[in-house]
Amino acid sequence: MVEVMRAAADGLFEFEVRYLGNLDDRTCLVSGRIRHSVAGGGFADHESHWLCVFKDGLLWRCGVYPASRKALATLAEHGHSLGIQAAQLETANR
């Protein structure tokens, strides 16, 4: 798991939070900018929005969107689930 997280963060240079607001008692919208490396050299700098849903005081769901209106539309359409399905763990019967 640590190696996967390191690989995912390898090209991330920085991020900046520009807005953080509560939408209801369980949900917040975070808006900011991300600067990261791109294939072939150089870097990209773009706007990003995170819709975070908490349950029992812990982060339960988090979606990343290119525009705040897409994040808000997802919340309106899917509610607190954000349309994210829980992973199903398979157990081997022996």
C-alpha cells in the first residue's frame, strides 16, 4: 500500500487550497490548484475540486472533479454516496 501511494504522489509537486466550505453537516467542498509533472517533461497547473463526505467523524467518500459545478451536480444526483460503490472483498472458501 505504501508503494502504491508513493508512486501516485511521485509526480505531484504541490497543491494549494483556495476554498474550503461546508455544504451540510457531513459534506465539504475543497477547491484549489494542483501542479504536477507530465510525461515528456515539464509540468501542468490546473484547478481541481474535492467533494469530501464524512461518516462517524472519518472521511468516508471523496471525489475529485475538474469543476465545482460537476462536484455539486454529483452530490445532487447521488447524495452522500457520490455514486461510489464500496469495494467487495472476496474470501476464499477452503
